[in-house]
Amino acid sequence: MKKQSEKKLGDVIRTWLNERRRLRNEVLQRRIQRLWVELMGESINRYTDSVLFVRGKLYISISSAVLRQELSMGREKIKNLLNEALKEPLIDEVICR
């Protein structure tokens, strides 16, 4: 039988991270970088110089002009794909540079 004070470990960790905003942002940054590689694949990641998440905006630096143009046209799809994988709407805008 569960005691009233018992909580799920995931909920406790989320609460703890929310109280420590800087640490939460670091964890979120690493998670988004990992998801970028998983969702976009190694071939796109090879041309990706950096993936940076700042205040709801995802900045993606791409070394190939052709690929940068292709990704710019699919920014909304990338945003939806990453938000779905994150299970919360954290990314408001995707900016390809």
C-alpha cells in the first residue's frame, strides 16, 4: 500500500530540476542535442555544427548551404517533431544559420 507521501521518482526529479533552472536548462540542452542526432540521422548531423536551445528558440548551425535551405523550408516540421519527442511544447521557433 502506498503512503500518501510517496511519489514517483520521475516526478521528484522533475520537481527538483524545475527548482534549479540553470541545471534544467543544461539537461534540456543535452536532451535536444541527442534527439537531433536520433531524429535527423547521422547524415544530417555530419553537416550540423551546433544545436543550441535558448528561450524557446532552437538555433541550428549548418555548414552546407543546400542542406541549410532544405531544413529552413521544413522548420515547422522539425519543431513539431522535436516537441513531440520531448513530450512538451518547449520549442517555439527553429532558426537555421
